[in-house]
Amino acid sequence: MDKIARWCFRNKYIVIGLWIVVLVATTGATKQFGTKYADSFSLPNRGSTKALNLLSKVSSSESGEVDTVVWHVSSGTVYDRKNKAQINSLINKISSTPQVASVISPFSVMGARQISLNGKIAYAQVSWNGQFTKLDKQNVLNLVSLVKNSSNSRIESAIGGQAIEQSQQASTSNSEGIGIAAAAIILLIAFGSVYAMSVPLIAALMALGVGISSIGLASHYLSISTFSPIIGALIGLGVGIDYALFIITRYRSGLIAGLNPEEATVKAINTAGRAVLFAGSTVCVALLGLLTVGISFLNGVGIAASIVVAVTVIAAETLMPALLGVYKMKVISKKVRNNIKLNGPTKETEVEGIWAKNSRLVQKHPMIVSVIALAVMLTLSLPFLSLRLGSSDAANDAAGTTTRKAYDLLSQGFGPGFNGPLQLVASIDNQNEKVAFTNLATKIKELPGVVQVIELPINPANNIGIIEVVPSTSPESIQTSNLINELNNSTVPSVAQGTNLQVYVGGETAIFNDFAAVIGSKLPIFLAVIILLSFIILMIAFRSLLIPLTAAFMNVLAVSAAFGVVVAIFQWGWLSSILHTGGGGPVESFLPVIMVAILFGLSMDYQVFLVSRMHEEWVHTKDNDRAVQLGQAETGRVITAAATIMICVFMSFIFEGQRVIAEFGIGLSVAVLLDAFVLRNFLVPALMHKFGDANWWLPKWLDKILPHLAVEAMEKKKK
């Protein structure tokens, strides 16, 4: 590490130039070749996927995106001459929109059921010629504008559906800007130097630019979702500033202790830089743990976020020494430089101030501190016990959006379940199966929670049977989920018994229900894998059993408390009106695995940085209390500063107007807040004081077989 740091310091302009070239090259290549992001919720061997495959045989429109245009007349009915003429005029314009495969008018024979009983509300089904990822986004946006502009005092028009939802997702650039501005202010306050403030920002932004561009290029070869760059930006910006902050803090300490800029850089990379390397490795391990879930959508998220983190680590180890070589002594304020000239250097172990006082408080009362910290974490974790996974519907979209208007109008005219109809699909091969399929439609009508059942005519060209079922409850409600389970586990098997009939429950609502079930079943395996791998990495780094065990326990506490808050806000609806997050509904099914991966990685960042300083002191003194107290005192400020920056970055994503992004923003913000300010500053050091020398115990036989990869470099003995 020292050779890399020294070379980058001495060849600073070459290193900075190379990073600029890489940034320009990757950005330019992304603009030249574009991206191929693909959202695939494919769940092999699940009924909803098999239903979709059968529907694709019926016609391309059946398997393409289907959106809904809704009209509400303020006076009269949709049958009135002027109203009907305006609706038909819009339908004709929609039909000529590029990539629209078909439009079923409420005034056609097929659309006879598309007008409410009172005649006030009607809708048309717009079928695209493919899924959203195959559509030109501008065509979708043009259709949205066409519908919005058709509204007047007599008729209100709105459009909803998955393609519309995805086309109107806001860019995260505003959030990133807010996060960067907040980070700049915090760094300026923490360091009192514009130069010191700029170094972490330059390194983080350079790494983020290269990382995001690399994700775009990787999308040509890997299945990466459109959601992945947002997650990459979210975690990349946070850890990028954190890693740079860790290194520059150690560099400044070296300067204050009397080292020249080059030696201070080498020492910073040999200590904090090694901690960053291990911390980044644990983040990547946690993110790549998403591969164990076996869902292509999540695989792409894990790989994409890992790319950004890996680039960030490389920037910390190479670009940071080069930037420090440019700024040298300027990263400490004039006041501190003058103090060094007058009073001489200050030893790194001479730590005073609020963080030293806090560390002594924890050392003096470890039991009281542990009990209070545990009580806080467990209390916040309680709502987690009622977590329900699913997919929130458009009822949680921001008020005033066209998707929310369309959802509300359809609920008003046809019932809430109309927004998420189910499709039972089967291949009918003989008369017995045809009779059984018809009997199934009859039996479904008798089920509670069903308001409408329509058996469509079987097309003799493909022999595919379709039964459309409209629940009485909304797509996100638990009653609708229970109905899907009833159909899959009881109703369909009982009717198909004695025949070869295979009926699959499909539709968007069923797809998300299956997705939640798969995630729930894979979550224990996923947790076990990342906990085990993180444990092994920390055990190798710190030659200890208790430290990785403590870290695993802290990570579980942080995740539980974060999800407790997420459940309270998004599932129970607490503070939802203030935060504009919509009403209470299920937590997005993919949120747990992605958030757990990110949180485990981020928690390891703080654990590695905190314990590496303790371990460094333990190696030299073999005094546990001194090692824990000094390590906590020296890292307290940088950990809380880093956490505050990360909280600002994550909080800025709450205001994007997208529920799922707000879930990530709040969940990650709360987790980092608790992790840094409760766990690392109180609970972890308190427990380490209670454990004593046992913190650093490792069986000799295990020590012999484990590879030696020190987090901090051992100082060379003087001859």
C-alpha cells in the first residue's frame, strides 16, 4: 500500500489526468452506445410467469404493456353527443400514437363493460406492442401529454398503468445535488478548510461518474434494471465521501503530528486506506449476496452497486493520494498550521474534546450505556415484527398525478379491485378440460372478495382459455393477496382434479404477489450468506471471534430498527401526510434484500474504521481499555461526520415523489443515524470494555490456518 500511495503522491498530475481520461472515456462511450437497462421480474416456475407466457401466444397485445385512459364527465353521461365525440376524438389520436398496438373503446362491442353504471366514468384499454423496456419512452410521454391536454371543464381525462408510472419517474439529479451541497457544508464545518472539504467531494464525484457510466456500459452484457443506477448513485455518493473522509482525516492527523505531506499520505493509506479496502470489500460482498436470491432483477442491482463501490475504493487508494499531493498542507486551516509552528506537533494519541469525554463516559459506565442503547434499538425494532411485503399501487402516488387520478376514478366507477384484475390462464386440450375450466369460472363467482368473473371465448387457433377476475379489494390489500393464495392453493386444484388441466393465476397483481413470496422464502438464506461472509472477513482482519460476532449482532440491530421505522411510516401510515409518502400499504417486496445488503455493507464501514484504530493500539500496548477508549475518541468525530453526510445524501432522496425511493431514503437514513450515533459511539465500545481482552482472542489452531491480511500496516521496527 505504501508503494502505491507514494507513487500516486509523487506522480499526482499523471494520476489525476488518468482519472479524467477514464471519466471522459466512460461517459462518452455511454452516450455513444447508450444503455440497455431491462426490468425483468421473471420468476421461473411460478404461476404468474407461466400465465404471462401463455398470454403471449394469444397476441402480442396480450403480453405487451396495457395502460388505461379514464374519462369522468362533470355533467350528463359519456353517451351524450358532445362527450362521446370528444372521447372518440382522443381515442383516434391515441390509436395513431407510435408503438400503440390497439385501443379498446368503451363504445365498442368488446368495451361494453368499460362504462360505469351511472354513465359518468368510462375507460379505454391501450395496448402497447411490447413491455416498457421495449418502448420508446418519448412515445409514452407523448401519450401522457395528449391525454392531459384533452381535459376541459366538461370532461376530465387521466391515464394510468405501469408504462405511465415508469415513464414519469423523476431524475435523481436534484437529490444528488442536495446531498452534495449538504456534504460540502458538513465537511467545511468539520475541517475548517475549503481545500479539505473539496478533496472528498472531488474523489467521490469522480468515482461516481466513472461508476455510473460503467454500469450503463455493463448493461449491454448483463441484465441490469433501470432501478440500478439510482441505487448505485445512492450508495456510491455516500461511501465515496465516507472513504475519502476517513483517509483525509488520518492524513490531517499525520500533518498535525509533524509528518511531512508525503509521509502523512503514506501513513494515511497504510492505515485508513487499508480500512477502506476491507470496508469496501465487505460492502461488495454484501451487495453480491443478492445473487443468492436467484432473481435476475436483484442480480443486476447487486452487480451494478458493486461496480460503483469498487470504483470508489480504487479512487480512494489512488486519486486521494494524488489530490493530497496537490494540496499538501492546505488541507489544515491556517490557524492549525500557525499553532504547529508556535507549539510544535501534537501526538496522534493526544485526543481531547467532546469525543474524548464521550469515550471516557462509556469506559466508566459500560453497563448503563449498553442497557440504554439496547432499549432504544429494540423499541424501534418492534414494528418490524408486523412487516408485510407486497407492491404498493397507484393509490400511493402523489396527489394530482395522472396515475393517481386514473386510479381514483376507476375505483370510484368500478370498485378498487378493478385496478388490479387477475387473469386465470390455461391451455385447453380437450372437452373435459373445457368443462372443468367453465366450472372453475362458476366456482370463483361464489368466492368471497370477488365482484366480477368473465370467461372469455376460447380462441380455436391457440386453445388458450382466459378467466378475468375482479377482486373487491385494491391490488395492494392483504385481502387480494389472500384471494390469490386461495385460488392457487385450493380453488384451482380442487376443480382441476381428475383432469390434466393446468391453470395459472396471472396479471400484474399476481406477479408482484409471487415476487413477494419468492423474496420472503429466500431472505433467510440471503441473510445467512452475507452474515457468514462478513464474519469471515472481519475474523481474518482482526484475528478475533468476538469482534465479528459483535459486528453481526450490531448489523442485525441496525437493520431491524430501520425496518421498524419503515413499517411504521409506510405500512402503518405514520407521518405519511407530512412526508407525502401516500397512505399505509405493503413495503415493496424487493426492499428488504437490497436494503439489508446496503446496510450490512455500510455498517461494516463504520465497524472496520472504528475497530481498526482500536486494533492498531491493541497491537502496540496490549491494553484493551486504552485501545477501545483511544479508538473511540479518535474515530468518533469522523464517523459521526461521515454518517451525517450519508444521512443528508439519503434524506435528499425522500423528496423525489417516488414511494419506493422514499422507502430507501428513510430506511437508510435511520439505519445510518442509529448505527453511527447509537451503536458505534455507545453500544459497541461499551460491550468491548465489558469483554476485555477476550475481544482479541482467536484459537491458535484457527490463527494458523487463516490468511494474514492486516487492516493496518505494522510499523517497521527501528534497527
